Amino acid sequence: MTSADLVLPPTDQQTPTAALLQAPDAQALDMAIGDMHVLLEQHGYVVAVYPSAISPAHERRLYSVRSVLESDRIALVKTDLPPLGVAVLVRQLRQLSICDFSPGVVASAARLLAHYIHAGALLHSVTKFDRIPVDLRTHAKSWVPGSQFAVVAGPEPQLVKVGPKVELPTGPEFATHLMTAKGQSQSEWVKETLAPAWKVQSIHESALPSDSSAWWGTGKLVEFAAYLPDISVLYQLVSSVRRENCHWCGMELIGDRCGFCSSPLPAAENRKHPAGVLSQGALAPPQS
């Protein structure tokens, strides 16, 4: 992970923590290479998940370390999720890392799981928000005192002005927990209105990631992410997808792209996950 505040507490005693891959201004290159070497020696493989919003220098550092070590056991997985969504995704991958999946499947599972994280924020202004299209009328409304906007960045972009007669953003059609993180906002709208509408089973709080204000364009926000919390459901979801071997590096993968070398599957081999995997009935943990 590229930031310590994106490492959420483990869900149980078995979920491992995440290693921090620091930025160039925080750690010399030789130290970063040494730390990565130790991780490879200890664990065999490294799946490094990082947000697309990190600095170009930080991203180059990750590739430089992998290049110097000449290692094919380091997966660099970039995600477009907002900061709290990235933290949730990383914890899900940490959960899966103790299952009987190969490193290649864990790495490529990041793209699959990101589609099941409903990541967004309650914003008091969208004047500096440019992650999804915002029309001029909405920008004008953000200058009205007391305005609030509910924005969902993924899996499908949505933006609505919060109000008593406004339809809420579309939420997940499966059982989730909701992680929230407050910035400079005292609003309880996410907990009191959005959470019941999305029928979340539990609400958890976290500190606001340091990059959230820049990502959302304002410090007056409440960031949130609805996600699958149960490892049995995550396991079911990932194991239901057809596995392939990468034709380039040989690593096992799911989906249409290798998590280690980023090579796409030939078109004829491309497999999507089965429809209905996350139906309401499928989400119930297996009964013993």
C-alpha cells in the first residue's frame, strides 16, 4: 500500500496487515529496494495496490523498484477508486490472501472486487470536483449556502443534489456494510438517510484518508464506501470466476487481464464472471 492511512484495521485475527511502499521524498531508493526484497523473501509474492491519484514520482518509484529487482513476483495494481474505496479494496485483498488462491488470482481479483464497491462522498461543494462530469447548472447550485451533493464515483458515476424530494443515488443490490470517514462536515446524512436507503447491515467509521480532500475537491465532505464484508462471500465471488493461465508470464488469473504483467487475455479466452453470482440468495454465508 502507498499510504499508511489506507490500511484499515483487520476484520479478524487472521487478516494480515499491509506493507507500506513509501513515496520517494520519504524513503531513499536503496531502502525501498531493500524493503521490497525482504517482503519477497518473507512472502514469495507482493501485490502492490495503489490509487491512480498518487504522484507520478511515486508511481515511477514502484516500477523502478520492480525493475531493479528484475522480479516477476511483484504485481503493481492501479485502481481508480477514491481513497476510502481503495482502503476497503486493500482490506478485501488482505482477507483473500489467506485463502487457497494463487497470487495471480488475488492480484487480478482487485479489478473484479472494485466493481462491487460503491464508493462516494457527501460534498458541500462540487466547484472543484472533476472526477466525474458535473454540468454548469450543478456547479451553480453549489454556490448556494447549505447545498450538499451526494456523489458516487463507482461502479457507476452518479451525482445528485441532496434534498427532501430528490431521488437518492442507486445503491448496491446485495447485502453490504458501510464505511464512513468524516472531513470538515458535521452532516449525518450518510448515516441517517443513505445507509437506511441502501439497506446496509452495519456502519463503521474510519479516519478520513489524507488524500480524500484533494480527490473530492473539498475538505467539507463525508466519504463512504459500501462493500462486501464477509470473507465467505468474497471467496464465493472470486472462486466462481473461470481461471486462466496468462499466455505471457504464466501466472494464474481471473477476468481479462493478468494482475502481474498486465497482459490481456486473447479475445477467445476472455471469460466474464457468471451472471447472478451476487444475487440476494447467493450472499448468505454457507450454513454449517
